[in-house]
Amino acid sequence: MIKRAIAAVFIMAISLLTVSCKIESPEEHGKNNGGGDLTCTVSIDCKTVLDNMDKLKASKASVIPEDGMICEKTEVSFSDGETAFDVLVRLTREKNIHMEYNKVPAYDSVYIEGIENLYEMDCGELSGWTYLINGEGLNYGCDQCVLEDGDVLEWRYTCDLGRDVGAYKE
Amino acid sequence: MDKRDSFSGYNPLFLIAFFLFTVLVTMIVRHPVLGAASFSGSLFYLIYLKGKKAFSLVFKIILPVMILTMIINPAFSHKGVTALFYVNNNPITLEAILYGLYSAFMLGAVIMWFSAYNEIMTTDKFVYAFGRLLPALSLVFSMALRFIPRFNSHIRTVSNARRSLGEDLEKGSIMKRIRNGITVFSSTVTWALENSVDTADAMTSRGYGTGHRTTYATYRFDKRDGIISAVVLAAAVCVVIFLARDSLYMQFYPSIEFNPITAGSVITAVLFTIICFLPLIIDFQENIKWRYLTSRI
């Protein structure tokens, strides 16, 4: 009786998971990412790591590009109401760049844990990914930041809580 | 063949050190060769010790734990350069799957080492090993371990007594069964509290922990213990020295990489494998000796 109930709950959980999850192969993942009639410029870099090579974890040295640019400035199209997060997902999918994010229920927003296998706290305890819109840092999550046409979005890796990329707000 | 475990006859201090070393190396060092040695050594020794019971432990507890670990790691860790497929935009990587696989085997090995430890380290051995150093703690520990089977048997006694009164735990509505269960549990807890106080009082009045005391079973640290301890210690020091120089290390994230194979890494792997299989080697050697001696009678 109890065993059956446990099995039923287990099967329900698994089927719920498979229904709610979107599973794609790497080829599908790069295609059909949507878009829109608006464009913005996006770049991803970890130049600050180059100045802090002593703090970098030894295992991560292989993922750092020589010039620190993970993705050069690229035009990305998007539709009205889409956020910095949507654009990052689209760009990383198109370019097949590794990216891991995490939904933080406490702030009801998305946190970018790592891009191209470079993760938060890989380069000192104050390091992690942050973003700037038109050269300005914002103090809320990237999935709440609605973009406008022509915006310049920079994803930057900071080694000093955003101070070294100008994204820190006092 | 006559099955006897001569490994457990060694001095408890040596046995504790042996298990501590194998478990720590298994947990700390990340390398498939060491993991495989530890896993197979502990598995075979457990089967030798417990026979058929070992299989029920392996299939009912260890295997589910291992499968859970294998699933959970790639589901929550998306590190790694080789994306196999994507779930909700997060990559499921080959590295995460392999790391899950490796930690599953590591976890299985550690559980089996502890299970073998439980099998051969009886309470009196534990009290012998720590009685002088930490009398209060070792008594509490041995009482707590002894307490679990006693608790179970007392619960069975009480529920049988209540069944004869017509208050069966397995019949009636759920609410009634819960109420009966709580009655049994509360009486058992009361008994347990009283019992532990009584035992502690009895031990105090016998002068436990006041001075030098003898143990139920005496273990001398004899020549045999000295030889085996020296051999294992030498092997362990070798292993630790080579491991400290990172000769056996595997990197999982962001990509899988091995350190180059050197003479040091081969020696480490061989020595650690011998240490993991030492209980079995000793038991088989003693069994052969026993057969040989009895055959001459």
C-alpha cells in the first residue's frame, strides 16, 4: 500500500518533470531562437581576470581567452518587452557558448552563475558575472531589465564585486 | 571452505587506523583507479564477511543511493565543456555525468567500508581503544550503539503485549493505528530514558572512568600487530607522499584531465590496491594455513 503510493508519487514527479522541461540536442539548441525587429549590441568579456591571474583557479586557466573576450560585440535582435536575460540566452545559444543560470526565488530573478565554464568565485571570492546597459551598472536582476532599441549590453566578469567594471552602485 | 575472519582479530587500534586511512583516501583523493580499488576491496570484503546479507545491503541501500547520486549531480551541476543536451537552456554535460558516476562509486565504497567496520568493530573493541583516552565519550557511544537494537526489541515486546490486549498496531483505522503507535512509542521512550540513567548510575558506582581498568576482552599489541602496522604504515606513508605531489589526480571540471602517469603514480595505485584488499589477503592466507594444518592431522 505505502510502497504503491510512493511509486505513484515518484512516477507522477518524473512525468511532471519531463513535461515541464524542454529537452533539446545541441544542434536544436543553436537554432530557432526567436528574435524580433529591435536590435541591441551585446558583448561578453572577462578582461578583469587577466589582471588577477594569481587569484584564478588553476583548473580554469584553460577557459580564459587570450584577450579576455568570450564574445565580441554582436548585434542581437529582440522583440519588445524582452530582457537582458533573454538576449543573453539567445546569444549563447546561437554561438554555442556554455551558460548556467539559476532562478533565485528570494529576489524573483535570474542569477548568471557561469558563462563559458567561468563561474562565480573562480577568481577570488568577490568575482562573478554582472552586466551593464549603455555603460551603466544596475542593481536588479537581468530578467527584470527590459531592453530598448539600440541598447548596448555588456556582460562582464568582475573580480571585485563590480567595482573594477564600473557596475558598483554605492 | 571454513569461513573465519582473521583480520578482525588484529588489535583494535590498528583496525581503526586502517579504516580511517582507507575511508579518508577514498573520500579526499579523486581518481578512478583508487576509487575502483577501494570500491572492489570493500565490496568483496563485505561479501566475505556477511555472505548473502551483504547482497541485500548492496541492492537495497547502496545501489539506490548510488543511482540517486548519479541522477542528481548532472541535474543540478551544469559545469563542463561537453554539452550532451539541454534542459531548460541549461546544459547537461558529460563531465557532470561522469563526476556523478564517480561520486556514486565513492559514496558506495565509503558506505561499505563503514558497514564492514560495524561488522568487525564490536563495542568492547571500541571501549578498549578509547576507554582510557575518552572514558565518558566511549561509554556514551557504546551505549548509544547498543541502544538501537534494544530499542527495537523493546518496541516489539510492548506492541506484542498490546496486541494481546486487542490494541493491534496493524489493524483498525489509520487514526487508531497512529494512536496505538504513539502509546507504544511513548512507553518505550520512557523506558529508554530510565534505562540510560540506571546504566550510567551503575557504571559510576562501579568506578568507571576513575582509574585504570581492565576490559572484557584483552587485546595486547603483539608482534603480529606490530608487523602488520609497520607494513601498512609504510605503505600509507608512501601513498600520502605521492598523493601530496599530485601524482594521482583527476580533474573533472571544466574538462576531464589526468595527470601524466609516472612511476610514483603506479606505485601509489598498486600500494593502495594492496591496502584495500589487505583484509581479504590476510583472511585467505589464514584460511589456507588452517586447511593445511587440519589436513595434516
